[in-house]
Amino acid sequence: MSKKTKSILLISICSSLILLLLIGSLVFTFSFNGEIPKTNILYDKDDPDQIIGSMPFPPSLQIPFGTDRDGNHMFYRILEGAQITLGVALLISVLSFLFAFVFGILAGFSKSKSKYITQTLFTSFYFIPQSIIAYNMLHPLLWEPYEGFTTTLTERILLQIIILAGILAPTTAILISSETKQILQKDFITSTIILGGGKFYIFYKHLLPHLKLRLFIIFPKIVIQSLLIIAHLSYFGLYFGGTDICYDDLLCDPPKPFIEEWASMIGMYYADLHIYWWIFLGPMLFLTLTILLLSGVSKGMEGLLDIKPIKHVKSSKVLNSSKKEQKASNLTKKDFGLVHRS
Amino acid sequence: MVRFVSKTMFEMILIIIGIILVSTTISLFQMKDFSLLTFGNNFVTITTDIISPQNLVYINPISDVERNLFPIILNAYFSSAQIFFLALIISLFISLSMIVLYFSASHRLKKSIERIGFIISSLPDIFLIVITQIFVVWFFKQTGILVFDFVATMDNHIVLVPAIILSVLPTFFFFSLMISILREEEGMAYVELAKSKGLKKYRILFIHMMRNILISLTTHGKHITWFMLSNLLVLEYLFNVFGVTSFLFSYNTSSIFTVTCILLFVPLFLILKTLQFTFSQKIGSELNL
């Protein structure tokens, strides 16, 4: 198998698995109304009156991912959460990618001194962990104050998506601008400028074809980054869409999320890790799997980029074929013509 | 030399201004007041706070005790620095020994090593941390031996375990990076010359190729610090280590946030720049870290 088919196979397998997860989640929600199966008590097969266990159940053959404390099957909860987690991560990355693309290309084209200054200013993003910027910016928005939220859930979700996209954009923009700068330094760009090509022409005809594949490598990495930031935030107690905190002194539940999705499940059940490990590990495994698949896509793209346009032919083959050609064409006197000087 | 130092100083000041701008923006979100006037005011307040850092106070979020920031942050700072640099050294050491193993492996083994390395290097940090914790508890339940304390308490500082966990991802990152650099180097003319001279395989690897590999590795320095810092943050939070990252959370003021970020940034930046300077002296071409 050639490297090209291998890379294409890797990309298609990984991306179709992610799509399958997304579609499965949507189908489950819309055609089965998202009703999560429940098992509260298990009875013995031979003796129906004998109770052999009660919730939460650890993973078994009948219940592959176990149940949570209320007896809900974890697998269906994870499936239902997939659409939100994946959808949000994709939305954040598309937004931040657009920001980064516009600013990165503009920065790559400009040659002024101010560009050096802005780029160095943005380098500070490399030395502050992105999750902590996100935490500090989103804490007033997502942590329920004593008086209750003044914003609605949709407002919070939209704001969170925009803010996270803004936080992810600067490092990507720096990356795209340095890629652009590298391509613009090539010889063929110089000749295009000499021949009178405008900036937009260079961008559309010369830069974009070279940049396209690199952008496809960068995009899955941004999706991974946004998934990780959402997960980190819920470890720190900020669930996606807001953290519901109860301030009554009596009979209070621990802070809980408004929306069912992987990251909030991971953050919420981390405390249970050493008692009911499966409740935590289910969503965590799915998140890890998604991240692995995404980096598989990115790896496949890298493989496509590496392929050299010149095919290397084995030297023995070359020799054989040239010998054959010699045999096939017995040269005659007619093949040689005199060169007349005019 | 003088030109390099002045340029570095200029860059450093610019990045510090960048950090102040970031924390000013964060302070706007915390006050829920998005006017330019507040932005300017906050910027001035934070800058004056940084110029005289000995007056800053830190309020412990649990006990509400007010202390001066400065001696206490340095304790946390050194424990974080220990974890960070220990992890860096461990990961460099392990990845170098792995590259030697890889170099001597057969072609088929190389392929599978690469695949495993790729999978481990793309695992998320939180997954690794949790898996180690689960493993330690499971091991304790099975055998009664506690391999290590994985939650720090007041009088018990743990350094080695967080460092080992922090080193896992950089190790595999270094490893896969080194493999790709090694491949590029193998095709170079100087390697062919050395081979044709009859030099031994390992002599070429250690004496001739290794320095080029290490130099190429430092060009990714910024990226490495970036993801190691973000891993350190989660690690210290989950292991309950009293490290410098606990000063970054929003129950502190934005001035403390800025001071902590600058403390994190300055030594790392200076190390990167020193490496850049020594290497550009040696190989004669400019590296941009």
C-alpha cells in the first residue's frame, strides 16, 4: 500500500468514526426521544425474589458501561452528551479558526514594524496556560452567584463559545502567519510580484493552494485544544453552560451542570473516582478516544503533505527499460540529419 | 552581543506588556464592566502594582488570612520549578535513551514503536493523571504497598511523582520530534560521508547527528513550554500541590495573576534566549525561538 492510500485510509476511518458518534447521538435523541434506560435493582435469574444487587452497577455484560447512582445507564448518557460536546468543540474551533485565518494571513502579508510588535505582544499567550485565562474570564459568567443567574442558558452558551474561540485564536494566528511568511519567501512568489501580480492574486492563486493542506492539519488540533479546555474548566468546577450551585444550608447537592455533556460528567464525577470509578471513566474514555481519532486525522493530513511529487523509480527498472528501448529502436542512417548553418 | 541583548530586553518588555494586557482584559470580565476607561484604569493599577510588588497582599481562600505575597509565593514558585525542570530533565533523558533503542531496532519494530509513541503522545493530560491515580489505588488494594502519596498535604511535599507524570507527554513529544529530525538528518551529505569513511553507526549517531538533533529540538522550545505549563496547572490542581499555579485562580486579584505569570515567563524566556544565542554562535545561522 502506498503512503497516499494509507494516509487517506487513516483520515477516512478516523473521521467516519467521529461522524458515527455524532450521528448516533443525534439519532438517539430524536428518534428515541433521548429516554435513558434505567436499572434500579437486579434480580437473580433462577430466583426472581432474590435481589443480587442495586444501583450503581459496575460495568457488566448486560450493562456495558455500568450505571450511575440513579440507575441510569452510562452508555446512553454518554451517547446523548456526544452531540453537545463534539458540536460545541467544532463550533468553537471553526470560529477561532476564522479569526486566526483572517488575522494570520493579514499579519503574514504585512511587513511593517508594528507587525513585529503585535506578534511579540501575542507571544505572551504562550506563557500563560490557556485554560487559566478561560477560567478567570468565564468564572463570573458561569459560576452561579448567590442571587441566581441574571443571564439565560442560551446567552451563557453563546458567550462561552465566543470567549473560548477568542482565547484559542492568538496562538493559531501566530502559526498561520509564520506559515504564510514562509511561503511568501519562496522564489515563485518573487517572480509573481515582478510580473505584476497583486496581493489578492498572490493570496488566491499561490498562497491558498500551498496553505490549504497545512490548514487541514491545524484544524483538528484546534478541535482537540478546545475539547481539552472545556474538560479543564469542568475540572476546575466551571461546567459548560454554567454551574448550578445551591446556597441553602440544608440538604444541598454538590454543584452540578445544567447540560449533560462529557466534560461536565468528567468534572462532576472526579470526586467519585475511587468509589464508583466507572461513572467517571466512561465519559473520560470517550473523550480520550475522540481526541485520539482527531489526532489520527491530523496525522493522516501530515502524511498527505509529506508525499513528494517526484516518483522514485528503482534503478534496476530504469536500466532495464532503457536497454529495451535501445533494442526496440535500431537506429538507421535516416535518424540522423545534417545540421545546416544558415 | 550587545545588539542581541538589547533586542532580547525589548522583546521581554513587550511580552510583559502583553501579559499585563491579558490580565487587564480578564479584570474587565471579572468586573463585568467593558469600557475603555476601566481598561485604562486597570492597566495603570496593575502596572503600578508590579513596579512595587512588595506591597501586594495575598488572601488565603480557605482561611481568609491576609499575608504579604512575596515570601510566600517564592516557596510555591520553587516547588513548581522543581517539578517543571525535573520533568524536563527526565523526559529529555528518557526520550534520548528511547531514540538510541529506536536507532538500533529493526525496520518493523521501528514502525510499531512509532505507532505506540504517536498514540501515547496524543493522549490528553487529564487522562494520564487519572490513570496513574487509579493504578496506584488499585496497586495499593492488591498488595498493600502505597507506591507514592498522590495527594499532597500540609507538611508533605511531593515532587517526584508529579514530575514523572508531567514528563510523560513531553517525553513522547520529544521522541516523535526526534524521529522526524533523525530521518531528515540520515539523508544529509555529512552522514553519507561519515558512513563512507567507515565510521561506526553509533559514533555517527552520538557524535555527529546528536548535536544537530538537539539544536533542531530547541526550535520547538516555545511550544514545549506552552503545553508543559498548561499540564502543570492541571497537575498541581489535581494533586493538590501548593504550587505557583494556585496563585493564578480568580479568587486572587489580577495583580497577583500578572506577577505570577511574569514569574513563570521570565526564567523560561531567558533560558530559551540563552540557548538561541549559544546555538547561533555555534552554527552561525539565526534561530528564532
